[in-house]
Amino acid sequence: MSVILPDQQQSADLPRGPRTAIERVRLVNCGQCWQRPGRPCTVADPPGDYLARWQRAERRGLVSRPELAAAVATLDVIASHVIVRDRAL
């Protein structure tokens, strides 16, 4: 008998399929600005999401550590309130 931990159950309930890392990040709300799932944190051109949202998605298993590292590599400053622009990825 295997035990499913709360984090594993939450991750197992999320939709799967071929999505980009950006689409998977947007499945969670943002812990910085509280933008709801499905919408970018900023709508300026190009749109983007706070690093806090990327970190939340990584903790929930929606993006891998290499995907998070690729997002962080585009930043000049590493802080949760910094925007990861879509165009940078």
C-alpha cells in the first residue's frame, strides 16, 4: 500500500499534457501579486510573471528545476518580485 502525501495528491490532480513551461507556471496563482491562474502577472509587451510564481510552480511540480534555472538565468537580479518576461525564454 502506498501513501499519497498532500503535495503529491495536489500535483496528481493537476491537468497534464503538452504545455510550455510558461503555460504550466500560469496554472498557479501568483504569490507576489495574487494574479489568478491562467493570466500573466503583467500584460505589458512582452507579458511575464513574477519569479515568485515560477518558484511556486516548481514547488508544486509543474516545472522542473532545469526549467526554473533557465528562467532565473534570464534575470539581472534574483528576487521574488522580479518579472520573468515571456520573450526571454
